[in-house]
Amino acid sequence: MTRFNRNARGAARVWIVAVLALGVGVATESRPAQAPGAAPEPQAPAGEGRRGQQPGRQGRGQDQGRVTGPSGAVIGYTNLAEIPGTPWRIHDAVRPQPRVATPGATPGAPPSDAIVLFDGKDLSKWMQSKGGQVMDSTWPVHDGYFETGAGSGSIRTRENFGDVQLHVEFSTPAKVQGNSQGRGNSGVIFMGVYEVQVLDSYDNVTYADGMAGSIYGEYPPLVNAARKPGEWQTYDIAFEAPRFNGTTLVSPAYLTVIWNGVLVHNRRPVMGRTSATTTQHAYTPHDAELPLTLQDHANPVRYRNIWIRRLTGYDQAAAK
């Protein structure tokens, strides 16, 4: 054995001894060294935690209320720290398990708990109003997509919604005609009043808070993520409906928008109904759930693969 190897093995042995010594130190509770002949440190009375620890909290090596399942695996605890603002403790064994939502088989496909608003076949989930009369949608349906009525009026869902996740795919005309707001103009309007703009914004200058991806009249998107005219684009939107107490606004609407996979709004508070342009946006109390609207702005725009999910709160156990 060379001198180098002998030195290396000796160094490794010293290192291992040091690590073992540290391990022993970690495994035991750390406390200041006691002076020789000093009286032992008084112990906390039964039922009290360690100094600086809330009563009932268990320290290292003490009972944490471990709960095991039939296989012996740990499935939770009953005596760890409380989570502020909730009735739960960390890793709480009795906290409800979330319900299962099976993802779609391919990216963009609806999950198992989604309501499919357009499956490529018909507009039976939609309607429109003309002259105060409710009627079936007249927007033309083609092979797997439908197109705005180009002057026939906006359409809205037959079902009402509040807090939702929405997936929608759209395409502006491949043949470019018009400019600014006259080019592939439509809109996704939550509750009929809070609009995320649809527009051909590829190499098409308009006012920033009216381009595609904008919260109309309030916020431009963080970036312009537009695809070329004729290409399919996606919006994935989380919408939180406003809350009212009588005529008083308790909390505003919020919008999170992902455009073609790019986050362009991160839980932005909406200032009010987005249709106003000569007055400041403001809220008018309305129902907790209202239809979703697709706007007809007399421009041809195609839509496909539209689905929506109702959003619920945390800790709601799955129905049995």
C-alpha cells in the first residue's frame, strides 16, 4: 500500500468518526452544557410544552399522534402543529381527501369533472336572444368547430356559472382583413359583464387594453402571446366571481389568464363591468351565477373545444 493510500484511509477513518460523533449529537436533544456541581435543570410540569412551545405541541421524540393505515404505512398525525386560519393540524389524519378528477387523455382535453360546452358537433349548450326572445344559437357549426354569426348577435350558455376554470380554443381568419379592432374581434365574457378580449393581435396594433388577452378596458396582457392568423390559440382562464352583501361589494372578481401556455394575468382584480368606456368601471350587484357569453363583433372568429369546471373550496370531501 502506498503512503498516499495509507494517509487517505487514515483521513477517511477520522472523517467517519467525526460524522458518527455529529450523528450522536443530532440524535440527542441539544441543550447548554451544565457546569460541574450545578443543580439539574428543572423539568417542565406535566402537560406543558418545551420553553417557547405551545401547550400540547410535542417535541422531537415525543408522541406526535402517528396514524397508520391497514398496510402499516403512516397516513397522518393527530398532534402536530396547527395550520393558522384552518381547523387542521399539519399532516392531519382526518383532513378530507380531495375528490378525483381524471385528466383528459391529451393536453387540452376536458377532465372528468368538466362540463363540455362544445364537443365539435352542436351548440345545444348555447342560446341567444333576439328582440327579447330566447332562441337556439344560429352560429354556423362546421367540421369540429363553430364560427361567430358575424352580425347575428352574441351567444350565451344555457347554464349559469360562478367561480370556474374555462378552456377555450379560437382562431382568427387566415386571410387578414381589417386592422386594429376590426380584425378577428370577439370576446369571452364571464357572467355577461367581465370580458377577456379575443382579437387578431399578431402584428396588429391597437390600444393596449383592447388587444387579445386583455381584460377589456382595464389591463393589457403581460406579454403578447399571439399566434399567426389562422392558427388555433388557447385560453385557460380561472375566474372568481365577485361577492356582494346586498348592494355592497364584498370582494371583486378576479381573473387569471393563460394564453397559449403563457401566463398573461395573475389573479388580477377586475374593476367592474368592462363594457364602459366613457365612465369608470364599477360594480352593479348581480346574481352569484350567470351565463358565459361569446361576443359577436361582426368579425368571423372560429371556436372549438370549449369546456368549463366549477371551482369549489378546499377540504370538501368527495361525495360517496
